[in-house]
Amino acid sequence: MTGSTIRVSRVYDHEPHPGSRSVLVDRVWPRGVRRDDLELDEWAKDVAPSPELRKWFGHDPERWEEFRRRYFAELDARPQAWRPLLDAARSGTLTLLYGARDRDHNNAVALRDYLAARLAED
């Protein structure tokens, strides 16, 4: 859908953009970040992978494709968790914030892909 942008930003590097909705999509608060220091609109814990899946994945790039498959199945089972994010993306720029070190293999990247696929269905 035109006008929709889904960005991904590591909380430690995040610079808020005017008009962008910033949402932390991790289940646990990022280490070393004070809550008052992170500019965000929402902390959406329920959209994060289950603790079991997060621990199984362990940010191992060799498990990335299987992680995505399992995470997408979890998301399919919890539309109430991701639909508000999809609505936010439809109305403008959405920034998904995460705390992981790996910029390419994390739940925010997978969630961006999941939401982008739903936007493409519109």
C-alpha cells in the first residue's frame, strides 16, 4: 500500500522520526536502556516471539529460516497482537524497535517481513 513504510531500528541507535510511530517489539526491556531515555509510543510485548522460541533461536543465523517459520505461525495464532501494528503501518511510518545485536536476524526484521506481506495483500 502506498504511503506505508515499516522501518526497523535497534534501540541503542534509534533516532525518532517525526510522524513515525515507534514500537518496541521485544518481550524483555533492552539492557542498559532507561525507560525515560527511549522515545517510543508503545511497548508491544505480545507481538514478540514466545520465550521458548526466543531461547531456542538464540540469534543463531543457521536457525533463521526455521525461526521465521515458527514465529510466523505464532503470529498467525495471535492476530490481536499484530493488527494494531498493521493499522499503524497503513496510516504512515511504523518503526519496530529491538535490542538484539544481530541487525539481520532478529524478531523485528521477521515481524517487518510478516507485516509487509499483510500490507501487500491489501
